[in-house]
Amino acid sequence: MDLWDFVAERREQIAFQAFQHVSLVVQSVLLATALGVALGVVCHRRAWARGLAATVSSVGLTLPALAVIAVVYGATGQGVTAAVSAVTLYALLVIWRNAVVGLSGVDGQLLEAARGLGMGATRRLLRVQLPLAWPVILSGVRVSTQMVMGIAAIAAYVTGPGLGGLIFTGLTRLGGAGALESALTGTVLVVLLALVLDLLLVLLGRATTSRGIRA
């Protein structure tokens, strides 16, 4: 059996697992973006909090994904919960750090000018700070999305949803019929989906970033 025959025979199952994988990543990244930006808003004005964000992010990213997923699974006893929690955590670490960096890099003179125009703190945040910090935040979203595409595949170790099932099934049965094809199909699809999501985020950045900032 060659790779094309393997995919053709299981196309519906593979398509469903690909959908699960993308759904897990997109939902986790959206949640991580909301949390990361909120934490960034809280932390960017305080030097010690900026340092904390950088430290927690750096240390957290060194933790083995499989170990984190296994610990969460042991605590919750649910594969999907463990997968979502772990993927969201890893995405959050990068986005939080970039949100702090982006918000801290906004020119203070622009904020003073906005204050002089009568803008309150909330309006300055929504109309000045977040739009100017958005390219940096989006860069973190892109990096985290690419990273957690692979982490989502590891979630199959605790029966998490997605393409990891194909990869782990193939690896555990290497030498058997269809084992190599299963692992290759899962791996190639993870890479292709990562590229598609990154392209969509690039287009999102062009649509949501003002021309003045892009220039």
C-alpha cells in the first residue's frame, strides 16, 4: 500500500481528524490571545511585572509538552481537557510576553498627546496602545500557533483529538501494514495546516494593521 492509497481509503477519517486538530489549535490560540492581552495590559506598566512575564514565559517554554499534558490528564482524567489546557498554556506564554513588549514599546509622547486630547485611560488603551502594539502581539500569535500545532499532535498521547492519533498509531506499529503511511500522513498534514494558518494570520495582520504602522 502506498501513501496515496492509504489516504484515499481513509479520507473521511483523516479529514475529520484534521478538522479536530485545527479546531483545537484555533480555539486554544483564541483563548490564549484573550488571556495574554489581558495579562499584558495588567503587567506592562510595572517593571517587576514585565520581568515576571519574561521569566515565566522563558521557563514555561522549557517544560516538556508531554509531561505537562500527562500531569493535566492525571488531574482531570479527560483527554480533551488536558489537550486544550496544555495547548492554551503554551500559546499563552508567547502571546503574554509579546503583549507586554508591544504595549511597553508604545511611545509615551503619543500617550501624552492622546491625554491632551481628552482621552481617558480606557480610550487610550483601545484607540492608541493596542493598535500600536498589535503587530507585536500578532507576531506572538503567529509564533504560538506554529508551536502549538506540534504540541496538539502530542496530545494524542492522552487520547486528545487531532492528527496526533495518526502519528502515534504509525509510530507504535512501525513495520506493520500502513504504519509508515499513517505517521507520514499525520506529519505532513500538521505541517501543511500550520502553513495555512500562518498565511491566514498574515492576511489578518494586513487587514487589521493601519497602513501608517505597516509603513
